[in-house]
Amino acid sequence: MAEDPSKCVRTFLAELPRTDEDSLGSIRNWKNIQIALEEEVIWIKGFTEEQVVSSEIQQLPNFLLYEVRDGLLFKKEALVPSKKMRSALLWSPIDKALRLVFPPSNQNFFGIHEKVGVKLKSSSEEQFAAALLTVMSEVGDMVITLPKFKLEKIDWVVIDDKALFLGTPLLSFPGKTYWEKDGHLLPTGFDFEFKNLSSLLQRKYNRLQEHWLLWQEDGSYLPIDKKDIKNLSASSYRLTEKAKEWI
């Protein structure tokens, strides 16, 4: 009986110019992927059929994908092979072969403009808001009229003319929301471009876990000392606003 073609497992191989190596960071967390490095080309194998049609793959520049048949490489829907499969390549797991390089750490933080060469991208995954950044002058009247039981579930800290509220459920104030990931506060709807970068950044910039790292979409962040965070109350809010008037 002839073998059912629909049950055949297809094997894929891809090549990418070495000049575009940095773009592979978007798939660095795919543990099934292996790469082999040549002088001008990176060879990549191990893809599943779901991965080869994923958005991560579609966005890679100069990425050439082949299907492997009997040691020959065929481009998508091609009837004639483009080349033979390379032999004697040294394969390594992608997360081991691609090393993350961090810029020098700057311990002198001046506001939210500190950049570390990190990119955030839009994420379709469900995220629960854990923090809210809002302008103090816009919510002062609302804070002092809320019942005590709602305030006591919330912590807060002042950042220039803004207030960052942390806790759940969040207060229904206007502002920008953030979700929590490994000690980072990321804008809701965004995640790190390289998902496994989260814990590495904590070890690099927040080893003692003394700060929240508040991120913006442009890759800038602000370290917030956890010792500066206090429980929210109407009186503490009034006193803080009054103190700012004297500054």
C-alpha cells in the first residue's frame, strides 16, 4: 500500500546572511532550532510546520526557506531543487550559539531616559494590568473621595508630576497601564522583542531585586526603588501634593 503523503513529516532548512544575524533574536527562544555558522551564511534547521508560517519568520529580512527532499533543497512550491544540502556543518542550539550582548551598565539614573538597547514590540497575548501611571493633578480630587477600603489595596510612588499606582484591582483613573513580568513593569500590549531577555535584564540591572524597572515603548526604563513605595491613603496623597507645592 502506498504511503499517505499527508502523513509525511516535512523537513525544512533556511539560510540567512551573516549581516542579518541580529534579526534572529526574535526566534532565539525556540528551543527546537539549531544553527550552523559559515563565513557569510547562517544555516538554520529544526522548524516545525507551524513555525515556518509564523509572523516571526515572515518578518526576518533576506530569509530563504527550503524544504529538504532526498538531500536537495527546494524553495516553496518549486519543482526543481535550488541546491544540495550542505554537509559537515557544525550545528548548535540557537540560544547557545547566539549570545546576548549587553551595553555597559550606567548606575547614574537620570529620569526615564536611560536606554539599554532593548526593544519592545506589540503583543497579542492577554496581559493583566498591575500598575497605572497618571498625572497627579488630574486625579487628586478622585483620590480623596474614594472609600478607604479601595485605597488600602493600592501602593503608590511619586515620579516628578506623576503618580504610579500598583495593586489590584487598579483604580479607575485616566493614565497608562502596565503589566508585571519578572520584576519589570511593561506597557500593556507590549512585551520584550526577545521574550527570554526578561530574567537576563533583571540579573544585569536589578540583581538584588530592590527596584521595579518601569519600561517605555522606546526601550527606555526607570528604576523605582521599592523603599520609596508606600501605601495609598487620602491623607498621604494630600500631604504629598502639599509638599510638592513648596518645591
